[in-house]
Amino acid sequence: MRWEQLFADMEAQLAAAGQLALEAEAADQARAEYSRVLLADRLRVRRGEPARALLVGSVPVEGRVRTLGAGWVALEDRGTEHLVPLDAVLWWESLGRGWDPAEDAVALRLGLAHALRALARARARVRIRLTGGGPLGELDGTIDGVGADFADLALHPDDDYRRRGSVTASRAVPFSALVCVSSLAGA
């Protein structure tokens, strides 16, 4: 009888040790899987949901996550669209813990230049916020063209369409200086 209790106790200890090892292995696998998660994967699961971010230069932006590309996200806030390079974000809030691995290979190939070229084709009036901030850190106008690493912006009065006679200046803006590109009301 004593041996039966001894063997039963040994079996219980072995089962408990096996369960602990299994739980430790599962935790290690979960940590390893999470270590491969990209920020874009966290944003992708938030499509249609609100998110808030602080951008370089202490520029707050918030809105519903609409579109993701290679290195950028588009947010919509009460009719205003914000195109945000992911490198310009200091922190995100309200992302939750879930993630969605990338499955849309086409969207992942659409870089910032593609998104800016779409705005140029649409002749959309935009406000570009730059990394330096300050009074010269916001430019309003229309994107005229997009190179490999810069965008040409035609500056013109807010109440006028982009016409040769209304352009007050043209500026080449390096992608590295972009913090946010926002649609302007009435654009």
C-alpha cells in the first residue's frame, strides 16, 4: 500500500513537471512570435478603428486607421485625411494587443511615393507638416510631382486653385522631412 502511494505521488510530480514545462514552452513560443510582429501588423488589425499618435515636433494626430502601405498609414478624422510616415511617429495609443500579419503583398509594396503621387494626380490641396516645426514648418499647397525621395509642392493661397498665376513658391520637400500630409477643407 505504501508503494502505491509513493508511485502515485511520483506520477503526480511527473505530470506537474510536464505541465510546467509545457506552459514554459508555450510562453517562450508566444514571446518569440510576438518578437516578429511589426508596428504595421498592429495597425492593420485596427482598420476602421480609432488610433492616436504623437508625431515628431509634438504634433498630435488621431483618426480612424484607413489604409496602410510600406512605411505609412492613412488616418481619417471627421473628413480630414492624414498621411503619416511611420518613421515620424513617436508613440501610438489605442492599438490594443492584437496583430494581423501582412497578407496583401500589393499594399506592402505601395510606399510613401505611391501615396503622394496619388495626391498629385488628384490635384488635392494639402498641408505638409515638417520635422522642424515652427512658423515655417507647415506648407499649404498642391503636390506638383514626386521623385524617388522628395515631393515638389506648389504653394498658393488657400482660397485659390493651383494655377500658374496663383503659385507663390515651389518647394522640394525631402521625404525625411515629412511628419504628416493632411487634406485641406474644401480640397
